[in-house]
Amino acid sequence: MYLIQFGIVVGSYFNKKLRKMLDGEREAIKQIREKVDPDAQYIWFHAASLGEFEQGRPLIEKVHKEHPEYKILLTFFSPSGYEVRKNYTGADIITYLPIDTITNARAFLRAIRPVMAFFIKYEFWYNYLHILQYRGVPTYSVSSIFRPNQIFFKWYGRNYGRVLQCFTHFFVQNEESQQLLAGIGFKNSTVVGDTRFDRVLQIKEASKQLPIVDSFVHIHEEKKPLTFVAGSSWLPDEAIFIEYFNTHPSWKLIIAPHVIGEDHLKQIISLLKNKKVVRYTQTTETDAANADVLIIDCFGLLSSIYRYGEVAYVGGGFGVGIHNVLEAAVWSIPVIFGPNNAHFAEAQGLKHNGGGFEIHNLEDFSKYIQRFEVETNFRLERGIAGGKYVAALAGASNKVLNNIQL
């Protein structure tokens, strides 16, 4: 840990993200001491980054709403989580979590003295967890998922695996995780599913009406054109679906790329042929109504934009892995994605129930999109199947709260 901390210090001179993280960690304990209410009882939630926060958010908000007698501490490790959610109103104190040294863990926990702790998904902070256990603080792993290749289940990782003894209970996503834990002696687990299903239903309920997008898709017309929404796309994704739509003008195309930078936006526009293209932040309702392609060049709108599509595409499957397919599926539309999805349970679930479709190339994409265009009933049925899949697996947050003493 001290070597890692040294590496962060050195790296901070060359990387702005590391600099923000280092500065945040250095200020964390000081901030807590200044903000903590000595007469309050704090429940601590830790999320590594933004994705884990969104996964734990339904639980945080249920505790905040149903148990106002507690205050909430929310910590992040990554700037991509903290910087986006540092003004989140669902927590009383929001800060970075200093790196996992004994000195940091002792100082941090002395400052806050939580009465309960929740670590979301893949979080195993050795020193923090051992001190929480020593102090008798109930500590829970939420929406965790375990796989046979993790160090806990290898002969050489058994000593490190003792960190799992620090958890009061594991609320895991699936039965495989429960069986793996039981295989090394941990019977204190409950299969509750993934709190992300709760979160996407929350997001759907709070979705925004977007006048520019309304105009683009001709939402008020009786025979509106078919609209394809590509979310969190990367260049390998865009190269496939743009090539198809360049020769199929019957579809409207909305692209919300994962990387919103001028260079990438120019790459997207260069791929589009014979199309009138507008950018969300630079257009009007009138211009959008006459455009063929709408590029979303800002953050925070994608979850609301999926509602406008007849078919969705979720990017990342030709790289490190697909992004959030649930945000699209919750709107009961078919979801297409690339081949790197084997470790994403929600994508596997959508494929299994017929709401998700994996592609490897332009030929695969063309086959599915042509069928969706021609066979309206097939498109609607596959979308409904995906929506039912999301609804059926919601409720993890309630299951967690029903199994703990607050």
C-alpha cells in the first residue's frame, strides 16, 4: 500500500486525475473532522467509482428516506466518481477514501466512527475492514459478485481471503457467488440480485422530456420515422452501424458517444455520408426536425434519450466490455451490443430472454436491424421481453434492508 501511495504521488506530477485523487485523499480526514456531527450516528457507504455509486444509490436513498435518524457518509476512490457526485444531496458527507494503510484507516475511522458500513461490489479494503471488525461495526458487501478465478478461491490466495471474514454478511448477485463463498467456509450470504435494476427503474421514472429530441424524432407525428439510439459508443461500434445507416435513409440516428471530445466528434461526422448532422448543444428544435443524425455532445442525457428509440445499441463490446445495457432495456426496446459481454450478467440475461442481441460484424448488425425494421411485431415483442427482464429482477435494495437491523 505504501508503494502504491508513493506511485500515486509520483504519477500525480504527470496525470491530472491522479493529482485530484491525491489532493482529495490528503484532505479527506481533515474534511470529515470539520464536517462530522459528534452527536450523530453515521452509516458509511463506499463506492470505488461512479458505476459502483449508481449501483448502490437505490440503497443509499432508501436508508436516507426511511431512516432519517442516521446520517450518511459516502466515499469514493476514483475522481470519476467523486468529481461527478461531490454535490450529491443524498449524503451528509462526501469525500475520498484515503489509500488503505493502517495509519490512514485508523485516522479515518476515528474521525467518523460509523455504526454500519456498506462496501459496494468489488471493494475489499484490508486494513479498513479489519479495524471495522475489531470495533464490532456491522459491515456488508452489497451487489457483490464472485468468480472462480478470483484470488480468494486459489490456494495461494487463502491468506488474503481472510479479509472476507470481516464482513457481517454478503448480499450477492447470483447463486454461483453464494456457492463459491460457501466452498471456502462462508455461509453468511444471501442472493438478492443486482441493485442496478432498482437504479434504472428510478432513472426511468425521473427521465426528462427533451424538446430538441422530440422534434428530431417527430414525436408528435402519427407516422414518426424509426429511430436508432447508439449509447456509450466507441469508434469500432460507430464504424459498423454508421456504415449501415449511410445506405439506409429510412432511419433517424441518435449517437451519444462515450468520449465527448472534438477529435472523436469529428471522426463520427467524417464517417457519416450524405446526412444532415446536428449536435445537441448547437442546434434548435427547427433544425433538429430536419436532420438525419443527432449527436449528443454533452453528458447526463443518455438514460432519458433511450426512450426515443425503436432499437438501441450499447457500445464497448468491441473493446474492454459493454456499458450499461439496462438503461436501454428498461424502455422495452431491443438492445444490440458487441461480443465482449461474457462477464456482464445483465447482457447474458438479455440474450437468454430474447431482449438482447450480440453482433460481431456489419453482417450481423444488418441482419438484426433489417428484421427489426420489417417485422414490427418481432421488434416490439423482443423489446417487451427485455423490459420484463429488468422489472423481474428489481427489488434488491428492499431485500438488503429487510435482512439487516437498522
